[in-house]
Amino acid sequence: MGGAFDPIHYGHLAVAEEAIAVFDLDRVIFVPCGQPPHKKDYPVTPAEHRYAMTLLATAGNPRFFVTREEIDRPGPSYSVDTLREFRRQLGKEARFYFITGADAVREILTWREPDSLVELGDFIAATRPGYPLADLEEAIGDLMEHVHPLPVPGMAISSTELRARVQRQQPIRYFTPACVASYIAKHKLYRTAVPVG
């Protein structure tokens, strides 16, 4: 499951848990990106903070893991490089699903080597119930055969809104685990002007 996790919240965790149940996954590996190539419109919080918050949020689930794969790799974080590395580590027999939001999947044709991405694994596209799948099919065309929509209730939470709430000094309790809210407060994250993304 790739993402900026800036910050991680209950929507991310619900998607991961639902993916395990629906697709009978052995585990979900959370991959906080190092330098996200698609988030140039705002300064992303330093990777070490995002990694720490993801570790805190996932610690209570034995099927959730967090990797430093993209954080420790220099340069922009490209999903195709990460999946190739996982394939190298876990072998050809392992089946991979890349879990992300349907909005991100809509942009897959702008990602590095989209055809190679779908050769390495299928996508699980998390959606809100009632999401218009025809829009997704229209955006990505033939790649849709490698995409498995996953409607997840409660997907209205966003990292953008959490950052905005912190900046406005509004509570974020029940949007993200208490350990993440405490980390944000302790490190005084998101208190300045809210970036979009």
C-alpha cells in the first residue's frame, strides 16, 4: 500500500484491513514514499516523520508491515522500482496487489512505466461506495483489467483535511489513531499554512 501517509489516518487502515479480508491477503506492506514525484504542488512532511507515524498506526495489527524501501532509496519514489525490488526479494511465485485510492489509479498512465507496473501486480483501487467506475475505466482503458475496485465505507477522511484541521487548531481525534495525533502534537507538525494534496 503506497502513499505519502502525510499523515496516516483511519481511512488508510480501513482500506488495508478490507483488502486483507476481500482478497485473502497474507499481509499489507505500507510503503511511505520518499520523494513523491506526483506531489510537487506542496512540501511533503519529512519522510522520517511520515515513516514514524505509519509505524505507530500499524503496530497493533500483526498483518501490517511498514517498509523503508522508498525512503532509503535516493531520488524520486517510483512504484515500479519498489515492485521490482519486492519481486526480487519475494520471488516469482508471490502475488502482488498494489493498494491505493481510485483517484490515484486514475492517474496510472502518468506513472513511470505503467505497462510494467501491471505486469508486476494488479491494483486494488479503494473507492467510496457508489464511486462511478465508468470514470475510472474511461481514464485508464485496457489497464482496467488489472484493477480491482474495493468499495470501503468511511473513505471521506483525507490527509489534506487532517493537516488543515491541525493548522486551524481543530481536533483530529477519531480521524487518526491517538498515537499518531500525539506524535503530530509532540513534533508540532502541520501548524503552518496547509499544503494541498
